[in-house]
Amino acid sequence: YLPYFRKNQKALDTYCDEPAFGGESGAYYKFGKILARKFAKVDPLEFESTQLAPPSAEYCTHILKAHRTNQPFRLNGNVRNDGLITNLTQGCCVEVPCFVDRMGIYPTKVGALPPQCAALNQTNVTVQGLACQAALTGDPELAFAACALDPLASAVCTLVEIREMVREMLAKEAEWLPQFAGRTLAARKPVKVTPKTKGIEAPLDPALAIGNRFGQLATMKVKKPKA
């Protein structure tokens, strides 16, 4: 979720040096591919034990137990942000402490996060919101915008590279994305300045006035003070 740890090979070697889900690139994809191939013609349930295993650390069985027995269970759950975290987008998905009993799930109000934490969270909230809009409208430009703002993608890829990646993904997954049918993401070439291109005079932008002042100072003739 963060752009700092997969920017280059040095960062990968430092922070993502464990195999598989310890940081290996493409781990989820590789495992999915292996399992899809292994069970392509076999139902894995045929080989599962019929004996119930003890509850794991995952929340699902504990939530069901709390709902059926009315014994409260506390978890960190993903719920709609209806004023729970006040400095994140209302209506987005947030993870907050929740309690479960027979009557349902009760999320607790957190209030405002420290601004630096809220800022990191908001980068992903924005991506998720754009992705949802893309899925609902079938707009490939919104899908591209979501990927372009993704912290991991934007840490290592240019806009042209991200755009081409999204084009390839939409084409490969078209069977499962019917809302995008007939709508393709236009290709874009990198902006290049041809050789011998001559610049033109442009009106001075107030924001660039300081650049002019630097130029004046750099070319100003001055006399060095006597020692």
C-alpha cells in the first residue's frame, strides 16, 4: 500500500527479501497459477478431511459464533465510514474496532487519525473510489486513473507504462468485465521533443518570475570586493 519499499532493486533487497508472501514480487499470482493448474480437473474438496478443524485465527467462525451464541466478539472489521474516521472520505471502506453479538456488528468511532496517517490512508481510498466508479460505469479512463494513482504503480512506472498495462489487463480480462465491452483505452505515445525544435516566447507566468530573477542575478556583472 506504500510507495517507499518497492521503488528499485536496492529497496527490494532491503525490505522485500523474504520468499513468497514475505515480499517476493508476484507471489499471489504465482500461487494462484500453481493452484489453478493443480486443481484444473480435480475438486480439492474430494481430498479434504470430513473432520472439522479447530477454529483458526481468521475472524469468520468467531463472528458466526458470536452471532449465534450472543457471546460478544471483538475484531478489526471493514465497514462503511459513516463518521467513524472523521478525516477520511465519508462512505469509504475503513477498518475499525468492531463488536459482534446476536444483534449484529457494532463499529466503534475512532475520530480523527494523525494527519500523516490519514494522508497515507487517503491515497488508497482515492484509488478504491476510482476503481469502483470504473467498475460501475465501464469507463476505462477511470480504471487508468485508479492505477495511475496507485502508490505502488506510480512509484516505479511512468504514465505511459501504466496506461499500456491497463490496456493489456482490460483486454486479457474482457470476459469477466462486460461493462467495458466496446470501450477501449486509447494508447498514448511518450511526449518527445524532436531535434532542432526551437522554443517560442511565452507570457511570463507569475510562478516563473522567480526563475527570471535567478537568471538576472546569474548574468549580472559585479565587481569583486577588494581583499
